[in-house]
Amino acid sequence: MDEIKVDLSKYHNSLGRKHQLVRVAWSVTWTLFARPLPRSLGSGWKRFLLRAFGAKLAGSAVVYSSAKVYYPANLTMGEHSCLASEVDCYNVAPVTIESNVTVSQGAYLCTASHDISDPKHHLTTAPIVIKSQAWVAADAFIGMGVTVGEGAVVGARACVFKDVEPWTVVGGNPSQYIKKRRVKYEVNPES
């Protein structure tokens, strides 16, 4: 087999100068005006900052101060959804987080990679969708193009590269089906 050469000196960032300038402005804004706040304190203020850069957030969405959002215009969050401490939302492509979703501390949502068959490693992107009532647990990795189904649970430190079926629990690297998720309903003795 012939020796194959990868020459990254020819790599070109396809996102463009405008994208890079917005990113710099966003990084400075979040670092100065949101990161100093403790955890979830100032949620309304942080929603305001994210919306000013194009994010589409429900009024009850929560983004912790230490969370990193790469490009706010590619973020949509529904009611009562949360990006917890140290979440890294690398949303070069859109990330949609529906209602009642928790993305726990240290999780990594990654919408971009590089074409490993291309000697110039061109950027490839695909959106991530996390359906309502799902939970992405601590330190989990969600890869580009993945949909986490309604009510699904991605276990701590799982690495997800394929869609997760609704109301299932997955874990491991690569993630595998563990069991069906069943939610116990609270019985109200007064009803």
C-alpha cells in the first residue's frame, strides 16, 4: 500500500471571518458578564446575553455560568431545560434541546469533526437533537448527527455516536442499550 500523506498546512477554516469575529465577541461577553456569577444565579441575565447573540431560549431555560456555548445562534432550548456546570456545547451546527431536558455537568455536545478521508481534514458538521424529558448524565459525549429520543437517559461517561431510542437507557463507550426507562408516578393520597 502506498504511503498516504496528510498535509494540514493546506487546511482552511470554512467557517469564515464573520463567524470568527462573532465568536471572539461572544467569548469576551460570556467571560466578563456571565462566568463570574455562581452556578445558576442570574439565569435571566444569562438568557439575555445568549439571546443577544441569537440563541432561542424558553423563559425557564437555565445555562450555568461555567457552561461553554460555542455559537449561541445555533442553540435552541425549551422550557425547564438545563445546561449544567462545565457542559461544553460545541455547536458549530444547531443543537436543539427540547423541554424538561437536563444535560448534566461536564457533558460534551459535539456537532463538528473533520473528514478523516480528506488529506486537508475539511470540517464536517451535523446537528444534535435532545428530545423532551431526556437526561444526558455527567461527562457523557454526544456526537454529531445524534438524536437522543424522548425520555431517554444517556448514562454517565457514555459516548453516543448513534441515535438513542425513546425511553431507553444507554451507557458505555460506545454506548449500548441497558434497559427501558420507566418513570414511577407519584400517588397523591389526597386525590
